[in-house]
Amino acid sequence: MDAEASSSRSLSTPFRRALTACRGAWSHAAKLALDIALPTLCVSCREPVDGEGVCAECWARLSFIAPPYCPRLGIPFVYDPGPDMLSMEAIANPPAYARARAAVRYDDVARTLVHALKYQDRTDLAPAMGRWMARAGSELLHDADVLIPVPLHWRRAWRRRYNQSGALARVIERQTGVKLAGEALQRIRPTQQQIGLSRPQRASNVQGAFKVAAAGQALIAGRRVVLIDDVLTSGATVDACARALLRAKAAAVDVLVFARVVDGHKAPI
């Protein structure tokens, strides 16, 4: 009987391997057929594209932010004013967070990417967007202890099924190894959509809306936190988050977003 069992095992192993190979081949063939029948389209111009949703032409139209920029807010300068020179906005209205960085300006292509990720279930865009963010925020991430995505209220999260900021943060975690603490910061009351609100209205809308959960206190206290979000407009939301994290004794809070509104570009609609 032992010999029969041994023979059965020796026969079943090659069979299992063959079955696994067949399944892999079938999966590849099915994906190839689907790609032929339904080619991936550029999320911006809708032309067929190989890769992660953006064609080369639209990628070239993205306005990546690079130095020189305000060391506090990450707002790009037209010319280099010299080291440590702050923007007028940073001087007039300094935020609670220490530094902010963005991968791109919020222009037409960036808006299309953000809206597709946020409202159209295009989570396949998160890997490319997250990699661009990791590159733009390398100086923030180098010394960071923990990543915190800007949270959704549970009702909105239930309707949307996922948090776009969390999707971006998971990509950055894989890229950098900085630990993600997705549940540490909570949105404790629902807030009105910030779209269409003035700067004072945005600040009032999110005031007191965020709190560090009791279970998340140990993850925040004494740590350097990088807040992750998709778009920075007035900065009211990330400022409110930063204040909640600092009340929980975070050592410092920086902000990393995919896109930020810069003078001359329209705010999110």
C-alpha cells in the first residue's frame, strides 16, 4: 500500500505541474484575447495605449514639478530666488504641516487622471501615479516613519468602495518601505465636498473633522508622518489632518500629493 501511495504521489506531482502550466497559459491567452478585443485606452485622449493608462503624448503634456520651488509649500518658482527662500503664500499663511510636495501641476491631464482614479474605479492608474509621487517626495520619504492617507468618512468610503489616497499610499509603501498606517487617522464626521467652496469655507468645512484613533496613538507619537492625498488645492484638508496628527504628538507632518493647484491653473471641479 505504501508503494502504491508513493507511486500515486510521484504521478500526481507532474500532473499538478502540468495543470498549473495549462492554467497559466489559458490565463495569458484570455488576457491577450481581451486586450485585442478591448485595447487599453489612454485615460486622457482615449487613444489605444500600451502600459498604464496614459499615452506618450499625454504623458509629455503632464507638467511635472521640479526645483526651484518653495521649500515649505512646494509651489514652483518661475526663477531660482536662492536657497531657503519661501513663497509669499508660505510667509503670509504658514500651514500646520512642515513641507508639501506634489508630483505634477493640476492641469487638464492631471485632472483627468485624478478623476478617473477617484470616481471611475481606475485603480490601475495608482501604480504610475504613486511612483511619480514617491520620486517627487523622496526628501520627505527618506526620513519618514509612517504614511497616513487622508481618510474618507465611512459613509463615503462605503459608497466609493475604496479610498484613492489609500491606493496611492500603498504604492508608495511598496516603493519605499515606509510603513502605512491606514486606520490611524479617522474622519469622525462627514464633510461637504470641498469643490466650489472658497478658502475660508474649505477651512471651516473640515475643522474638527479628523482625529487619531486611540489604537493609532502609538503609531503616531514621536513619529515623522507623511500625509498622502491626491490633490492639494487650498490645503485646508491636509492642514486639518496635520493638526490632528500633531495633537497626537507626531514629531512632524509632511504632505505628499499627486497634483497641486498652482496660480494660473483652475481648482478641481
